[in-house]
Amino acid sequence: MAHKAVRVDAAAFADMFFPLPTGVSANDRPEWPKDVFSEFTIGRDWSEKDLQGNFLRAFNDNDLAPGHKLSASSEKPDVDNMGDFKLKVDAAVFRDGVVPSDGRPHWADQLVPVEFKRHETNQDPFDDRDESIVDAAAFERKKARGQIISYAEMIFRVQHRTALFMLLIIGRKFRFLRWDRSGTIVTRAIDYVANPHILCDLLWRMSLQSDEQLGLDPSATRLFPHDYDYKLMDILAHGSNTDVAIAERKLKASEVPPGRPVFKHERLLFQLSVDRKWTRYRLEVPDGTRTRTFLVGGPSFHAPGMSGRGTKGFVAWDCQRKRFVWLKDAWRLDYEQMECEGDILQRLNDLEVANVPTVVCHGDIRNQKTKTPEVWELQHPTDPPIPVAPSHTSGASTTSSSTLVAPSASSSLAKKRSRTEDTDDTVAGNEECPLRQHAHYRLVVEEVCLPLSEFTSGRQLLLIVLYCLSAHKEACEKAKIMHRDISSGNILICPRVCLDEDTKTYSVNWTGILADWELSKPVGTKEPLMRPRQPPRTGTWQFLSAGMLSTVPKAVEIQDELESFVHVILYHSVRYLDSNCKLVAQFIESYFDAYIIDDGVYTCGAKKLAAVKTRGYLEVRDKIRLCFDTPMDGVFGEMLPLFKAHYAIQDYLNEQRNNTINSDPPSRSNDSPRPAADSSVAALSLKLIHKQFSQSHRPTRSSRPSHSGESLSVKPSPAQEADAALIASHDHMIDVLLDACGENDWGPKVGDRVPVDYTPQYLVGPVDTAAPGSVKRLKTASTIDFGSCMTSFPIRYTQSESAKPKTRR
């Protein structure tokens, strides 16, 4: 959590976070032995294990925190590991009655984790030598900081928390830490052997605090096996023969479900959240003047890192309406004139913008806000105020950030940096900037979706994108809102039971949902002034346009958003479809993750820049064009030259302002024949998406000359201006994708072409700082096998025809 730590004295820390309860005074403090840590005088020579054992005995034998015990947990990880995490914090404080004895972390029960380090300077993650610097910069010390960040991240992931306290023992010295989504508050390092009363007093005062004061979220009620709701979740996790399979197909009259169906993938995701032995909770979510409750297990998605929004996504059970929904738990940015995502979505819903999430309820949680920025202000009372909130007045996300950023430290190949490195979100290189204030927020929407990577063919990929392109177009035109974060993680697949109005038959069709509107702003909103050395950027690095990744600060325009849609299509096409690209992992890494450092600014990588700006086409290697041998080639062949023309005009205008090939087609296996023609379900999908658009009449690329050889320094030609004008609105790209979807010469999806054991060749973004908060990490590919959700038991419904679902736009 580089650049996000605030240092305070131990006494101030105690007064702020461990206040004495009413009726308790300092005179009630226990009498501790003066030699409680006397044997620690030789602690300089102890190993971490020796230090841990001796401190544990001193803590428990002297009852330093009445009602609590310190338990070691460094021997082995939890029996039920959370995903791929195998973390083992050294020890933790537990309340009496839930103290483990098996040497495992028991992340769900920990109250205060404790980490031990040898008595060496390079083991201290923080530095007290310079009043203006809190985070130590040396590699080993940053590594130690990354380690404790990973522990805090794990507890925030497993538990529902507003804050977390941690005790760090470094030989003879200690630090108390408090984590929240804005940063870390850390005490100065104090020699507890020479000053035992300071640590003993803090531990005693800690023991007097309630669960809420120690950071547990009171709006999340933990469920136990004897609770009714816990047992209900077990029942809900079991499949029903009325669950609808998600495979696209026509439905017989007897298969049409009454009312809102439960799709099998919803049940599967809920089942996984329970079967993985995650802690179960009943969560509160505001709904106007009332409060609604939802049952959740483990998160289906969680954002890595500690500082920032800390988004977690759950398939939840709606206790009032008795159905599965999607619940998003996040810490939104909390500034005046910032609109929360639920209000943005509600406005889109009211304006009948299609293919966006449908709001159930949303709101801030019990006025819970991060406290680290308040402490920073107390520590800097004479510093002049520095504006940190964006300057817009409406339509902006409450979870967005206008932080000046460099690229994400996460690869688009879903290979992450070591968890022992300091990889947390941060502001890049600006220690003067105040920490961001965050407020706890929950949003519940109707749709439980599939990741885009689950598409089954190139045509279906384009259809899903078309639905989302429709949503983007309607949001711009009806609500005057720009999404500003078009990425693979925000384009989702939503299975629906649809009615063909012409034939009066029903089918299961995969539609698209454009999600995560938290970074959106009104169309034409100007970006805030750039801070030193980094232009303002918001979004997901891998899919940002070349223009947004340039050194010139600019507002997000439709052209940038359309380019991001093209990058999303390219990413999934190269990774999952057959092509002449043999080194898929390397292509993805060099196109989506790479960067160029221009005078200290991280800018667009060379491969992406060439595709949209200098060449106007894609190469897998020198002079060999990328080829799919399907209509996908036409999509890129039509769109990329338009972006090239757009950038030629932009470069010319910027300059004026400052001054006043061969193809190698893929080989196809005979085991993967192309479909001869559209199926009836695919035809209905095309019919449904066609209803959302009115075809514009455009000239084709073949009727316009190529300008690939023209210099960028000359005035753009009329043909270039005509090309660029085609991406000033959505219509042309919509037509291009519709035309491609109408063709039959499509190959099948061939699976993930990135080797499982592939290791990225280089890190993305700066190594000496962490990934900034407003450029989001690329969400990892799904590891869930949805194959079992494709088929279902034979079922018959006897409800009346009037109970059948109606088509929803």
C-alpha cells in the first residue's frame, strides 16, 4: 500500500481507535509484571519461530488481553483453502470460545492478526527516519509490506469488515496497524522490552472494544450451522429439476418456465459459494426507507489489493422475493456531487436503456466510511487543501477515481505478481495528494451473468458485443452518459428465455449485458487537470484506446469507447478462436499488456499503436497479417483503418494547435467443421438484435481508397475525413458487426489457446510502485466449468399460458 500509510504516535492511536468504554478509567488498568518481556532482551538473536513462541507465552500467560487468546497459525494453511491462496499468518488474536488449537489460520475467526519478523531493519515495512515518508523503499522492506498486505487482503476477502487491526512484532519492537480501503494507519516502532507498559496498555484497551469497534461489519450477520438461514442455504444449493439449462435452444411448450426462471448457472455459482466452506452471512442492503436482507456465501469475484474500492461480487438469495440475484459490495469514492452506480443504473432503467443491469436496491451501508483520510488531515493541519474529487457535477461514478495512473501490474493472461511483493493500488508518485475517502456501498441487480469467455463461437461473441454496443449507444443518446470502462470484465453474457413474436415460440438465447457503470460520466465531461508526469486515465489498461494511453490528456469520446470494444473482440478472438497466430500468449502480452515509457509517462504499447494508428491492420509477426479465415477478418479489416484515419486527423489537429502485405491463413482440423448454416436459435438471436437497431446506409471499405502510405504530417484527405466520421457515432460499427453476424462461414471456438503453464515475459507497468486505483486490474478468466449447466432434466410446466415470461428488451 505504497504512499497510503499515515504514521501516528501510540497514544494517539489508542485514543482514536481503542477508547476506554463508559465506566472504565485508566485506574482500572491491570497490574502487569514489570518483567513481562524481560527475556526478550536477547530477542535480537531469535528466529521468527522463537520470537513467536516466546511472545505467545507472554501474551497468554500474563492475560495481556483479557477475554482473548493468541494462537499460532504458521504451521499449515486452512483446511479449506480460499481459491489458490495458501497464506499462513504467524498468529492471531481470537476471542475466548473460538480459539483454535490446530495451528491453522482460521481466517474467518481471526480478530487481530499478528506477524513476527526478526530484529532486523530490512524486516520493517515502514520507516520512521523521515517524517515525510512512512513506507520503506528498500526491496526487502517492500517485500515485507507486500506480505502483510496479503494477510489483510485475505481477511477482508473472507470476512465482512470495515477495518482491520494488525500487530507487527519486529524483534524487540512493535507496531500497531489499522487497515481500511483508503490506506493504513501505523504507529511508530516502539521497543516493548524497554517500554512494556505501552504495548500492554494497547492490548488491554483493544480487549475492551466491541466487534464493531475492531472493524467487523454490523450490517453482515454471520450464520452458523444451527441457524435457519444457514440450513436454508444448504437447501438452495441443491439443484432443482425446474432449473433451466443455459444452452441456446428452442423450448417445447412444456419446457417454457412460468415467471422468472432459475438458470442452472445461478444455482451452480451459489452452490460453489457454499460448498467451498466459505463463511455465510446475512447482509443488509438499503431499499429507500427500508432495509432488505440477502444470504451470501463466498464471493464469486473479488478485486485484489487493499486500497481502493475492494469490490466483491456474490450470487445472493433475496430473502424477500425468494430468488437469486447479483450483489455487489464495494467501497465507493465519497465526495460531493458524485453519483453512485445504483442511481446511474436506475436512470438508465427508467429511460428503458436495454442490456444494462436491472436495479433491485442499493445504498450506503450505515454511514460506514474510511478513517485514514481523516487521520491524514489531522497529521497535516497546515497543508493547503488539494482538490481530489473530479470536477463534474452529475453522472460520475461514486466508485471511480481520477487518480493519475500507470499501467496495471496484472497481466491480461491472468498471471499475477508474487503476493509477497508490494502490489497494492496506489497513487503513482504523488505523496502530496490526500488519501481518497471511501464509503461502504452495496448494489443488488436482477441479472446473474456468465463471463464473456464462455461464448461458444465467433458469431456469438459479436452478438454479445452488439447487445452491449446497443446499451452504450442508448446510454449516450438517452441519458447522455459515457461508460468509460469498456473491458472484457464488463461485457457479460446473460441467458434469457425469449419469445419470437412472429412464431410465438420460446427459446433460450444468450444476450449481452454492459455492466459496471461506476466509472461513467456525462458525455463531454472534461477530465481533471493532469498532475505531474501522468495524464488522467480511468478504465482497464489492456482495453483503453491508444488515444487514452497517449501523453496528451483528453476526455473520453465515442471513438475511444468504440476502439475499446474492438480491443475486447480482438482479445477473445485471438485467445479462443482458430487463427494463424501460433504464439497466442506472447501476442496477447505484447498487444494488451505492453507499454512505452515516454519521458517518464507510461503510454500505449507498440503493437496496439501500430494496429490502430500507424498500420491500420494486425500483424502476428513482421509482414504476416493476423488471419482467422472467417468473417472476423472483415470486422478488423473494416474498423482498424477507420481508427487510423481518426488518429491521422487528431495528430494533424494537435500539430496545428501546437503551431498557432502477405497473409498466412490458419490450417483447420477436419475434426472441427464449420456449421453449414444458421441454426434457428442463431437466427432468432440475429432477429432480436436487429430489432434494437435501425440499419444505417454506409459506403463499404472496398469503395474507398486506402491511405496506409500517407504521411501523418500532411493535411488529412477528404477520404480520411470520411473514414474518421464513421466512428463519430455507433451506427457504422453496429452495421459492420451485424453484417458479419449474418454470414455463415464461421469456425467454432477452439478453447483457451494460452498455455496453462505460460509465464508472462515481463511485468506490466512500473515495478517500484504499485498499480494505481483508477486503472483497474484486468479481471481474471473464469475457472468455473459451466458445462453441467448446458443440459437439464426433462420437465413439464402446467401453469397457464398467461404465466409464461414475456420478452424483455
